[in-house]
Amino acid sequence: MKPSVFVSGCFDMLHSGHVAFLSEAAELGNVTVGIGSDETVFKLKGRYPVNNQNERMYMLQALQCVAAVQVNSGSDILDFADDIENLKPQIFVVNEDGHTPDKQALCENLQIKYLVLKRLPHQNLPPRSTTSLRIGSQIPFRIDIAGGWHDQPYVSKHAPGSVITIAIEPTIDFNHRSGMSSSTRHKAIELWQNDIPAGNKEQLAKILFAYENPPGTQTIAGSQDSIGIVYPGLNRLDYNGGFWPTHIESILDESLLNWIEAHLYLITLAPRTADYNVLSKTNIASYHVKALATATQHCWQGLINKDIKMAGQGMLQSFHAQLEMFPNMVDAHIMQLINEVKHQAIGYKLSGAGGGGYLIMFADKPVPNSIKIKIRRAGF
């Protein structure tokens, strides 16, 4: 008798990547698919699926590699928790970009074998993601490496400092509200649809910044988001009390970008909730802002010199300085998840403003079950 296998996901706009994953899972045993409800997808991704849950169930049931399909009964990133406890599958399978420490811990507690598969296309087929199919856009996301919050005048007015960003290709269906500038990216898609147009990068970034923050906007989104999406490669943005940086340094050296890709890893945590308030308990003081600036400069020098220890330590020091100013960036649960994996990294931080999302890690050895990113190059 074949082992019982459980997989879970959205499975919106069924494509060859889904089929390859499910076929590989079916080689392990009889596959039951648990799909997120329409409401759960909206909560996690900030949008409803293109195909509703009944359509998604119908499509999956038509696949020979799938034995059964059901809608998960929960309503968050572990919406399947009660279901697998009732089903008691022998194996739980996820893709590498679907792995989270929470899922692994749940399976260990239930004594279910936990397997993480590489996201590999079938034979010579192109890599596919629901994001690229749904939007049809190659506009990149943005990762904040260090110095985040300096793009807000109420922070940089205390001391000048920098933000380090990289633009990354949309190879992953990144969760909404996870600090990857997905909201700014959606605005960029409204403006330009398929990709960043040719032209002066700073002018384009200013257009995007103005489009996202029209007159009357009460909470201004930081300009690191628009700049980090428009500018390819590695970028340092210097702020001194204004919404726009006084200087932008952009580096497109191929050997450096390759080095960063080789040492940067992402671990999925969970999107922050809609009612999340990072500004609660804010404690901004000049010495905290100066510490943030010093740490970011330390990280930048480490990156430029390809010094993994210096870059990682600068990233971690930057994160600690952020937490001093914005302690609500993390809660007890997020800290627990960080503590479970941080020993694998030289330095780490939460993506964007924190509150969940992804743990970004600099490491000198491969981090198991992590996501690898592809940096946007100049030739786009």
C-alpha cells in the first residue's frame, strides 16, 4: 500500500510548475491536496485568487497524480493544521519557497515526515509561477539589506544615514505584506505593466514615488521602495532628513552581484496581518539612529569588499538598531521562529519593516530549505 502524502497551497491558475511538483509528490505515495480557501488566499496574499476554490478543486481533481482534494479548514499560513492532524498523512511535502519553520515544527510534533522539494521545471519547460502568469509582469521586487527607516524624515532628521537595497527578479510568488515592496510593485505595474521602461532611473523612481504618494497621502511610503524597484543591482541610498536621498550609488558589478546571490538566503515566516502596527511603542532617539547608520555603513563595506563576516555583522547590527527604535517589528512568535534558524547565519534581519514576512540571512554555507533570489541586472 502506498504511503499517504499531503500537500497544501493556493494552486491558482494551474500551470506546469504545479504539475511538476504534484507529480514528484505522487512518486512518494497517494497525494491529498489541501487548498487555501478564497478568504485565506486574500488574507495571506492581499488579493483573491483568479480561480475560486471550486474551480481550483475541479482542476486539481482532474490530474492523475492527485488522489483527493479538499479545502483547508483553517484561515492562516497553517490553515491545514487541523486537517493533517485528522488525516494523519505519513509524508508532508512542500516546495522550497513554501517551507516555513512553523510547518516543519508542526510535522515534527505530529511525527509526520517533512520533505522540501526543489522548484524545478519539468525537462525543458520554462520555470513558472502564478505571479508571472497572473500579472504577466517582469517588474522586480525589492529587498532592504540594511538601514531601513532612514528613508523616513522623522528618523533621518536625527542623523544622516543610508539604506541598502537590491532589486530582485519576480521568480517567487512572494506574499503580500511581507516587506518585499509588493504594494509599490503593484503601483509600478499600474504605471508600466510589463517592466520598468527605459530612461533616467532617478526620474522614473520619482514618478513611481509620486504615483504611490499622491497629494493628501497621510502616511508616506518611503522612497527606498520605489528606488529599490527601479534601480537594478545593489544600491546605497543616502538620506539626511528628507523624503528623497541626497545621493544614490548603484553598483552593477557582475562578480559582486554573483557573490551576494551565493550568500543571501530567505526563510519564509508569515505575512503581517492587516491590523499590524509597526509604529506602536516607537522609541526614536539620535543615538539609535546613529547606531543604525554606523551598522549600515559597516554592512556596505562588507558587501563591497565581499567580506561575508563584515556584511553579515553589519546587517545584524542594523536589525538590532531598528528593534531599539521600533520594538513592535517583532513579536514573541516571530522571535521564536528566528531563534530556531539564526544559528545558520552570520547576519540576519526581517524583510522590510518587519512584523513577519521573510527572514533575510547572510551565510557562508547553504541554508537548508531556504529561498534563493536572482538580482535584477542592468540589461532589462
